[in-house]
Amino acid sequence: MRSLALLRTATAFVSPAPYTPSGLAQIVPPRELNVQFQRRRSRVTGQGAGAVSMSSSASAEFEVDVASNIASVRQRIDEAINDSSLEPGSVRLIAVSKTKPIPLLQAAYDCGQRYFGENYAQECMAKSKELPDDVCWHFIGPLQSNKAAALVKTVGLDKLKCIETVSTIKLANKLNNAVKTMNEELDAKKTLGIYIQVNTSGEESKSGVSPGEEVANLAKQISDDCSFLTINGLMTIGAPGDYSCFDTLAKCREEVATILGKTTGELELSMGMSGDYDEAIARGASSVRVGSTIFGARDYSNLKK
């Protein structure tokens, strides 16, 4: 598929009732917006609440019913929470919006979704300027240390809630210095939340520190040296179908909590994606990252990282 150009026009989305769980999920009533997007080739239709139709010269028209998709995902999350006897609202849904055009994100926003995950620094910076200011951005892709300062400065400490992919002290120091610089202009000190990424599957293709001593040592070093970063938890991608990766991350949390002098409940676990997030919840996930199930297949053409 060629790149999806953004829109000519958009009609107001009629939102369903907002999703308002307690706990980790942010509770914000959805808005009904009437926004005009001046873009080419693609179009949004008002077919159903949150239904977005896109078209391009390279493919037949298809419809993405974001509202229905999010409702289905939330129902599965609630069922997994109930099956594991967890507190309602104790799992955060991160809508992974990489490569997706603004109208699809706006449709999710209009359904009450506030947490979005992006994999590419340039894309995250651009989208953060177009979406409402109460969107909470999680960066969930590999982050080059030379782009750390630009990402922090452009998105800002109020909107950039977490960098989930910290696996080196070099990146941690870059992020810490960027936040320190921004704090020079603030009256009240702010910190940036991070997760330490763990390679629980041992695959060479996956980023992250090794379980055990390596992740514990990195957590201690960041805690000691990076006062402008807050370690919120751990993150893993894992191998498809290998649920033991989730158990490994949960074990890492116990080790990191011990070395940091915290309880396990003070550290979150980001794990589980479209194909396995219910299994991740059963094994202790605090956040699940769901993309294609909500927004449809991705288009990587003409992507700027």
C-alpha cells in the first residue's frame, strides 16, 4: 500500500459512552469534535460511531471501525481482569498508533482513549502537535540516544508520560540530561517516567537487557545517577506464543523491586500485544499494547523515523 495521505474533510464523530475504569486508566470524557483536515486522497465518512473509511490509489477502499474495535478490546481486557480476580480498571490500554493517520487516532480519542504508543521519534513528535494536549504518549520503540533530547523537548513533560524502551545507561543519561535542562525553566521539578526493557526471549533480534543481574544492575545505576528519571516498571516484547516471557518479566520485577527497595506493586509491567494481551494480563501485565486490532494493518511506506 502506498502512503495514506491525510484528509480532505472530516465530519463530527458521534462517540459511544466513555470508558471509565478506575486504577491505571485515565478517565476523561470523550469530546464530540467537528474538525476539518485539509489533506489529499483519503477521506473519512460518518458511517457509524468511530467508523473511518480510507482510500488510496494503490488499494481498494476499506473501513476501520475504531469505536467498535476499541470496545471489543476493552471487553476482552475486562474479562481477563475478572478471570484473574484483579481490580477493575487495573490494566492500562496503550493504543499503538504507529504509521496511522491522525483521523484514526482522533476516532480513538473520541471514544475516550487517552494513552497512545508510538515507535518512531519523528512520528511521535509530529502527532503530539496535532492531537489534544490531554493525550498521554508512551514511546515504545527503539530510541537513538541522539534523538532523546528532541523527543523530550518537542512532546514535553506533561504529554510524554513514559519511555518504555530504556536498556542502556547511555540512553538513560541522555534522557536525564534533557529533562534536567527543561527543569531549569520550571518552578516545580518534574521527572520523566521510564520502563527498563528486558529481552525475555533471548532473541538477537530483540532489544533489551538480559533478565537477572543485568536488569537489576541497570535499574540500580539509573536510580542512583538519573535523578530526573522515575523507573515506573519493566517492559518486554517477548517471543510470539511464548507466554513464559511474561513470567520472566514478572520475576525480573521482583528482583528490581528488591534492589530499589520497593514493593512489586510499585513497579508496572508493560507486556502483551494484539495476539496475547489477555494472557499477559493473567500473568501480571499493568499495561498492554494493542495496535492492529484497533487501527487495522499498518502501512510502513514513506515513513519518517
